[in-house]
Amino acid sequence: MHIAEFQKLIERIYYEKDSARGLEGTFMWFAEEFGELTRALRRGHTDELEGEFADVLAWLSSLASIAGVDLQAAAMKKYEKGCPRCESEPCTCG
């Protein structure tokens, strides 16, 4: 599945609720999920990481949809030449 396909999937599942909540309210949910990922990483709960990363990606996708941003296009535009600063792969910035 491509990023654009995942974003569309999340839109089908959650867009109505998330857009009604608004960008700010949805961002608060994203921040909470990001916190859960942070806790799992800090505590070494590797069994929780997969689900927490998926949740963060889903909330990020929902935020992008509400804001009218195509995540796949945005990521390619910024990173298609490698590092945005030095344009290298891997990054050679000091």
C-alpha cells in the first residue's frame, strides 16, 4: 500500500468524525498518540511499538487530510533528492 492509499483509507474510516472535531481537536488526539508511542519507546515495550507507530501514522494522515495535504506528494516533493539540505543519501550534513 502506498502512503496515498493509506491516507484515503483513513479518510474513509475517520474523516467525518475528525473533520467535525477540527484541526486543533484532532491535533490534540495526535499528540496523545505520539505520547503513547514515546512511553512505549522509553519503557522498552517492543510488543506495543507496532500498534503505536500505526496509530501515529493514522492520526498524522487524518490531520493531513483535514488540512488538505497529500502526504505522499508532500513527502516526495521534500525528500525526492535525498536530504533537503545537502541532497545526499545518506545525509552528509555536519
